[in-house]
Amino acid sequence: MNYFPWLTIVVVLPISAGSLIFLFPHRGNKVMRWYTIFICLMELLLTTYAFCYHFRLDDPLIQLTEDYKWIHFFDFYWRLGIDGLSIGPILLTGFITTLATLAARPVTRESRLFHFLMLAMYSGQIGSFSSRDILLFFIMWELELIPVYLLLSMWGGKKRLYSATKFILYTAGGSVFLLMGVLGIGLYGSNEPTFNFETSANQSYPVALEIIFYIGFLIAFAVKSPIIPLQTWLPDTHGEAHYSTCMLLAGILLKMGAYGLVRINMELLPHAHSIFSPWLMILGAIQIIYAASTSLGQRNLKKRIAYSSVSHMGFIIIGIGSISDMGLNGAILQIISHGFIGAALFFLAGTSYDRIRLLYLEEMGGMAIPIPKIFTMFSILSMASLALPGMSGFIAELIVFFGIITSQKYLLMTKILITFVTAIGMILTPIYSLSMLRQMFYGYKLFNAPNSYFFDSGPRELFVSISILIPVIGIGIYPDFIFSLSVDKVEAILSNFFYR
């Protein structure tokens, strides 16, 4: 038992330090920005310190546990703890939030509120990744929706209110199912409500009931990760949002859905998961192809990147459905890898929009000559997105493929079909990535236009892009770093499926 409340500090620090922003003088825009970046960095360093010195890699059990009784009336606990599954997403959250705060250009409208919302969202995300109590998980999940809604509705494009409303309707609709599942699991089989993850994981349910719970959780997480056909909020939201909000949406928010699928649907409801996993594989394969071919038809740059995100999430769903060691490890690696790549692509789309004020691809062209640095970073990260060997996306997708092939659950014919369909999706990815690069950067359109003098990227933008590029290449060359975190936990989860 660890007596120092590391995780409580990590969860509570951003939102409590963020509420001090409102005491700042009204005109101190720069001060607020650096204060927020300082808090994010402190938080990231604290998390890294706690994980380096207090987290043992060879232990698949929950570590750094904290257990305080919060509400005596109905046994509600403040339970936090991390294991190999949640440590990656928590570090990813810290990294992307810090960079997104740095990436936000000096916000002129309501800058105190903007920075407070960034920090509040940070707390909610780390809280959902580290909670060990299902009700606490639900509360953190909801806490994180409100800042996102406000960030979407106040800063962004012309149709931002429409997209923010669509986002909140979808996610709130999903949360209803999540709440019903949480209450169902908590109240089943005893007079006292028990929301503890450990007791729920050892509980066995009648098959019909387990399937009902599973469908409820699946709908809630399918809205968030987006799994087709519940993905329609995502392109609209990404198309309108401010790009630092986009970085958080693509980098962390979508990963929460995938994390929930592994954490709740696989760990707590293994029987139902083994019934539903073939359907998940089929959905994932359809999603990869559908989103890749839809992305090709998008004229809006941000929407094209958004559909590519949906396509890459298909690999995670296939990995989760494969119920194999390799598949699940590949899915966890893809969660981390796509978190970096998606955030970087949206950031670069935002910086190029700042320069030329165009979002539609057919209006662009010839940008490679005036802004060579942005062109270079955009090209490298698009290559990472289309799974170039040596980048993290390649390793993740390759291991998901191995996971499909080595899975003991499926017949050979099914494996061949799924692999074939997924491979078609991988062929479509370079098509939309490279055509996006071609339409933006090659040709002569903008170069010949009058007043075609643009500033190339400054040191801040280069710093953000390179800080994201380093882990992408690092994971691509040495993926064992991520596997060493997750491999024991994955074995522990899969033992439910094979030894029960």
C-alpha cells in the first residue's frame, strides 16, 4: 500500500490550480498562458516521477492504490489506482495537453475561461483513466464533457454551435447508457451497492443480463471512440473546433472510448465479450474501409483528417475483438501511437489555416514553396499516419494483423477474410494522405496569387511538431517501451477468456 496520495494530487491539481486563474487580473493574457503551461508541465513531471519511482512493471495488479470513503450514506469511495493499461493513456494525456496549451495561439476572447477549461478537461481525463470505482469513472467521464462542450461552442469556426450541440447530444445520449450499465453492475446481486472494480470483475452474471450490460457500455463507448454508425458527430466537431481543442479531441478523447472498451467490456464482462467479439472484428474492418473511402471525398482539410482518425480507430476495435495477446497489445500501442499522430496532424492543419485562412483543399496548392518547414513536418507526419515502417503506426497496425492471425478464437477462413479487408483499408490510407499533401502543397495556385507572402512556422510551432514527432519515431523504432507497460496486464485480462 502506498501511503502518499500521488494519484489524488495528479487528478485534483489541474482543476484546483485552474480555478485560481479567475483571480488573475483581466488583461494578463500572457501571464495566464504561461501559468497554465507551468501547471501542465508540473503535472506531467509529477506523473512521470510517481510512475518512474513507485510503479513496478512486473506487477500486473493495481498499484498506487488509494481508497477513501467519500459519501458514507451509500458506500461511495474515492478509489484510484493504475496498472499497465492506464499508465500509457495517462502519460499521453499529460503530454498532449501540455503541447495543446502551448499550441493555442494567444487566445483573445475569454482567455481566462479557455485556460481554465483546458485544465478542467485535463483533470477529468486523468480521473477517468485512473479511477478504480465504476461510479467515480462515470462522474469523471461526465466532468470531462462539460469543458469540451464549452471549448467547442465558444472558440472555433462559423458553425461551431451546431457542431457543439451535436457533440453534446451524442455524448450525453451515450452517457445515459453508461449510467444504466454502471448502476446495473453496482446494484446487481447484493443489497448494498458495490461499485468497486475488483469485486465487479470477480462477479458472474446470467448470460442474458451480461449481454444487456455489454450492449449498454458498448453504445456509450462506441459514441466516444467513434465506432460506425455513431461517428457522425466527429467530422463536424473537428471541422469547426479550434485546433488546440482538436488536438485534445483526436489525441485523448477518442482514446477514452477504446480504453473503456478494454477496461469495462473486456475485464468485467468477458462472457459477453467473447460472444460479441466477432461482430467487433467485422465492424472494425468495415470502419477502416468506410472511413478511408469517405475521407477521400472530403473537401475540408480538417474533416479529411477526422475521417482518417475514424479509420485508424478501426484497428483498435479489431485488436480488442481478436481476443489474442498480440491483438490487444497492438490495440493499446495503436491507442498511444494514434494519439500522437492525430494530434500532430490537427495541429499542423491549424497552423497552415492560420497562414492562409483556407480550409478547402481545392482552393489550396503550391504551399510547399512559401512555407517549407510546415510542408516538411506535414509530409513526415502524413507518412506516419499511413503507417510508414519506422514510425509507430506501422508497428501498431502490423501487430494488430499478427493478432488477427494468431487468434485462437476464429476459423482460418474468417481470419483470412478480415485480414484481406483490413489490408484493402491500409491501401486506401496512402491514397487519401498523399492526395491531401498533393492538393495542399504542390502545384502553382497560391504561389502565383498576389500578396502570397506567408510566414513559415516559428520556433513554437516547430517545437510542438518535433516534440510529437520524437515519440512517434521512438515508438516505431523501439516499441518494447510501451509493451513492457502493458504485456502483463494483457495476459491477466485474457486469462479470463481462456481459463474460466
